[in-house]
Amino acid sequence: MWILKTLGFAILVGSIMALIEKSGGIEGFVDFVDNKNSFVTNARSSLMLSYIVGVIIFVESSITSLVAGAVGKPLCDKYQVPRAKLAFVCDSTSAPVSSLILFNGWGALLLGLIATQISLGQISGNGIDILMDSVLYNFYAMSALVVTFVSIWYNIDIGAMKNATLKPHKTMMLSQKPASMFLMLIPITLMVGLVFVFLYITGDGDMLKGSGSSSIFYTMVATLVFMFFYFIGTKNMSFTQWGETAFSGAVTLVPIAFILLLAFALGESTVTLKTGLYLSSLANENLSVYMLGAVIFLIGAIISFSTGTSWGTFSIMMPVAVPMAASMDANIALCIGAVISGGVFGDHCSPVSDTTIISAMASDCDIMEHVRTQLPYALISGAVALVLFVVFSFIS
């Protein structure tokens, strides 16, 4: 049953994001921060606003990049900020934030992968507890956010970023009054709040014991129902427009649902083939337990950078890393955190990653310029994460 709920959640996210975009709420938010407040006064604050937006909009990594880019473009043009730096900020707050604040498709996938390992007897415990513990060891995502913040605050340009070109861009003017920004803010706020409510309900008063898969599924259903009455009641959409938009958005995320389904199958296949046990035996002979987290991170980073997919990396590495960690009596949460960090690395900076491409497109920046300019920052974050995995392996 939890598998069906997880697949349903992945599809419903597409409907909700499509409805928010169709409503004009994103454009309304951009108009508000660009024309109706004095928060942005210089180059640093223009980038910092995109950074803050990227942290707040954590529901889906692509939406994070699109919203942060839409907010930042007119402001960065005004204060002479290269688009490559805006693309760097958009990209550095999409996958990292989505992998840290897991009330989204990322959380559903990871929870499903962990639950698969529990159901197959590889580890024991509550899936959501293990997932929450592992987030504390998502060192790459944390490092990337800190490095990005520091580079913005102190205007630090390294590597190719020093030579990022500043090209003139024409700011698009809205031809009509934009819709209210609350068409975006209210549904997103409701999504965040309802997850906690349903965790409390399914956990019989204890959120830590609540059902993660049930909570996020019920949250998506409740939010979609709310948006039906909200958008139609405010005459933002007709019934037909709402239905067509919700359906088209759901269709776009059907491939992700298939990825989830195949991930569950892959997890059981690797256990049947005893892949994890085989690698564990090799690791026991050739690898110290204190280096296990670092090695898992490096392998995941190589896979994700090569393929450009964090979710695919999670699906490959989770059924391998968990049995290895259990066999070597290592810290399970730390090793899962290493899997997440490795996957996020490639999603963040691989030239074939959809998030990398979307961040460049959202910022109107050349894709290869974006890859070249942000890679040094990503490597610094990766080096910091690698050291932290070794240090915490000794501590734990």
C-alpha cells in the first residue's frame, strides 16, 4: 500500500506545480519583490533574494530553479550581476535544499528506498526516523548552501567565475497586471503545514511515529482539493482549465513514478542477487569502516556526475550501501547520508543534469558557462563533505 501512496504522491506533485504556474502566482511574486519593496538595493541583495527564494521553495528542485531565476533576472540586470552567478545560486539552492527539506518527491523516493530495505530485512527500525537521521549527515548539501551563501555575501569569485561575462539583457515587461502572489504562497504553505498535521494524525499524536508515505500522500490530495475551490472560487480558472492543467501536470511526472516503481524492483533484485553482501565482503577485506561513508559518497558522486541523475543514483546505491553498512556494523544513517550527498553532487553540477540545464535556462545563461563557473564551488563543497564523512565515521 505504501508503494501505491508514494507513486500517487509523485504524480500529484506534478498537478500542483502545474496549477501554481498556470495561476500566475509566480509572476505575482516576482512583481511584488521587484516593484513593491525596498529589500533589493545592490548586487549582493539581488543575489541574496534569489538565494532566500531558493531555500524557501523546496517542494521541487526544478520549480526552485525556475522561481529563483525568474525573481533574480531583472534584479541582477539592474545591478550588473553576471547571469552565470545567478545560475550558480539557482542551481546551488535547488537539489541541495530539496534533499534537506524532504517534504517533496525526494523525500518520497528516499523513504520508499529505505522502506524497501526494511521490508527485505536488511535493516530494522522506522523508515521516517532513519531518513530524518540520515539528513543530518547530508554534508554535501549543507556545504553547498554554506559555500553559496559565503560567496554571495563576500562577493567571492573563483575559477571561471572571475571571467563570467556580463551581457546586456532586455527585461521583459508584464503586459497586464499580474495575478496575486498568494496563488503561489498559500498552496505551498499549506503543503508544508499539512505534512506535520498528517504525521501527527498517523502517529497517534507522535509525529516521529507517523507514516511518512501516508502523510505526504494525504497532504497532496488535500492541497489539490483546496486549490480546486481556491482557484475556481476566485475565478482564477474555470473548471475546464483547472482539470486540463492538473491532468497535464500529472502526466509530466508519470516518468518519475515509473522511476520509483523500477527503483523498488531494483532494490529487491539486488538483494536477491546478494549484491550488497558481495560488496560487503570485499569491503570487509579491503576497506576500513572509518572510510566507508567517504567511499560511498565518492562512488555516488561519480555515478551521479556521469549520469546527471540523483534519483537514479539513489536507486542504484541505496540497495548496495545499506547492506554494506549493516554488514560492517557502520553507522546506517551516515552511510545513507553519504548516498544522498553523492547523488546531490551530480544533480548539482553535472552538465547532463536536468537541474543544471534548467538553472541555466531560468537564468538565461549559456549551459557550458554555467557548468564551468559553478564547478569550482561544487568541488570545494565536495571536498568539505568528504572530510566530514571521515571525521564523523570516527566520531560515531
